[in-house]
Amino acid sequence: MKRAGQKVVSGTEAPQTSQTNKKQKTSLYGSGFGESSLCTSMDWGSLPHHVILRVFQFLTLVDRARASSVCRRWNEVFHIPDLWRRFEFELSQPATSYLKSTHPDLIQQIIKRHADHLQYVSFKVDSSTESAEAACDILSQLVNCSIKTLGLISTAKPSFMNVSKAHFASALTVVFVNSKSLSSIKIDDTPLDDPSLKVLVANNSDTLKLLKMSSCPHVSPAGILCVADQCHGLKELALNYYILSDELLLALSSEKHVDLEHLRIDVVSENPGQVQFHTIKKQSWDALVKHSPKVNIVMYFFLYEDEFDAFFREETPVTHLYFGRAVSKAMLGRIGMNCPRLIELVVCANGLQPLDDELIQIAERCKNLTAMGLGECEVTCRGFIEFVKMCGGRLTQLSIMEEVLIPDSDYSLDRLHLEVSKHLGRMWFPDMMPTW
């Protein structure tokens, strides 16, 4: 970059270079360049706007702000609307977080000059209530926004839950009312409530396609049913099981509604023994799959063994199952009997009883199974090989800890990996459970 007072050399001016400068350029560029290359100086300030813009898009926010102070032209690019379509506000307290917070002056500059340019916005906050409240204050100022995607992320415990419900709802309403074109909302672990959802529906029913709102205790089944009834373009939905109902599944299966692509359900017990889980009727599941035959239904279970009674007693079209706590042999047996669409199964823990029969039943009846992960469980080598043999090469992911496998008279661990590799059609070894 040429500083003020220095002569800028362009292609139409005769270069005024000393012999010393020529030697410096020769050592810099090498001797393979012609005389014109040696005498040509790059003027970064004269690069086209679209080139500078592309460079800025690869820079971190801090580096981008520093680069904007280099010259007037780069500062102009710094404020081009295309550069402010996507922005992540990072809000943290220095004493309690490793996050590097977005500078307050920059936040005010964005609100003042670029609020109407923001389209893809996320807020990443640490565990402090102050950071979550600051995020709400910024949301409240986005009165001229045209946001398409909004994400609220707590990096530690859900700090948004510590904000008063009135403050949070008021801030969110500003965005819901002014945007008019929201298509994607991720607001897990927040004090979102039914009235806020009604405002969302009233202003964005034609554009909303994705809604993730797990662990939002102030939302009722009636609130989410309102969304399903009115937002006919909804393709992805993530929610807690307590909000799931037969009425909701039937609303998502109406003729007016587009095919649902992804339904994620978190089944979580906060108070062991105190939660009675309801049962969803088979007819409701059938209606959803008939309307959206390619829908992925993902269920995450964090329950205790005595709380599984309501699940999988009838055929259930779940495609992905994750068990974060111990699950009984009886429960896995039900899955083998009643989950024919199952694609992926992860069991973090079971007990000390071999799961041979349950795995073989799953292999027999779950013809779409392509991924399996077993953590603290037990399977005999013979039973495991039989399971793999039945699934064959369709198992694209198979993660089993070595401690799970019990050697028997037919197979040692050394022989097992060769036999499993043969049936999978690729080299395989037991490994540690991945992060799913």
C-alpha cells in the first residue's frame, strides 16, 4: 500500500526507480522476470472493489476492521452491504470466558450503518447472564433489519434462560415483526414462549423453513401446533418430546404442508421418576410418513431405564436413534421389532448382558441400517460377526470399542477384525466411540 505523499506508479507513467531499487526487486522477484516486471509496482489501493471485497470475506472481523483503516478505498469496501449480510456477534465477560467479545464500538457501528443489510445473524454468548442480556439489547435495536436466519447460541450453560422472559420476548419480537422473511431460526435453551411464536407466525408464515427450539420450557404443544398449522413451508423442526403430539404430526401431514425433511426430537428426563411420557399413536406416525416418505426422524434419549415404557411398543418410523444413557436389552429388542426405517443406532451404555440376540434381530428387520455405534455394552465375537454378516457392506459406519467384544471359542480379537473386514468389504478395527 502506498502511503500519502508517495508517488503511485501506474501503467501509464514512466517508472522512476533507482539502481538500488532495481536490485531490490531483482532479489525479491528473481531473475526470470522481464524488465517491465522489475519496474512495475503493485498499487493495492487501486484493486477493483470486488477483489478487495473477496479478500475481506476471508479475514477475521478484527483483521477486517484493521484493514479498513489502511486507505479510503478499503474503508469504502468495508462498508459495502454484501460484506454485512452475515455476522456473528460474540458476547462474553473477560473474567469468565475464553471468547473474544465483539468490540462495543463495532457493534454500535453495525447497528447504525448495517442493520438493514444483516441477513444471516447469530449471537454466541458465554455462560454469564450479562452477555445474554447484551444480546437481547442488540436484538431490540434491529428495527430496520431484514434477517433471514437467526441463531442464539450459548457456549456453556444456557445463559439465555437467566434473562427475564419479558426482556427476551420483547427483543425477539422486534426481529420477528421487522424481518418479514425469516427462513431459519435456531433458539434452543431460551425462554421463548407461545405469544412470541404467534408473532413469528403472523409475520413470517410464508418464509419459515427451519425451526430449532429444543429445551424451551415456556412453549406448549398449542404454541408449536400454531406454527405447524400456519407455516406450510416448514421443512425442518427440532423440539422436545413433551411438545410432540398427535395433533402436531397430523398438522405437518396436511395437504397444504410441504414434505417435512427432518424432525429432531429430544427425549430428556430432568427429574428421574417424576416424568410420565405420553405415547404417540401409530396412526399419527403413519400419516406423517405417508405425507413425507423421505423424512428423517431423529430421536435423542437421555432417560433412565424405568422411563422408556411409552416408546416403541408399536411400529415407529424413527430413522436415527441415540441413547445417551443406559438402555435395557428389552428396549433394544423393541427397536428391532418396531423400527423398520432405522438407519443409524448409537448406544452409549447397556449393562453386563450380551446383546447378541438384539443386534441380530435389528440386522434382520432394519434393512436400512447403515451406521452403528456401541459404547459400554457387551457382545460376543460370534454374535457380532453374525450381525455384520447380515448387514454386509451397507454398514458405512461401525464404531465399536474393543472392550465391548467378548472373545469366545470361535473367534479371538485378532481373528475378529479380519472376519469383520471381509464382510464389510474394507479394513476395519475396533475403535473408540466417536462424537456423534
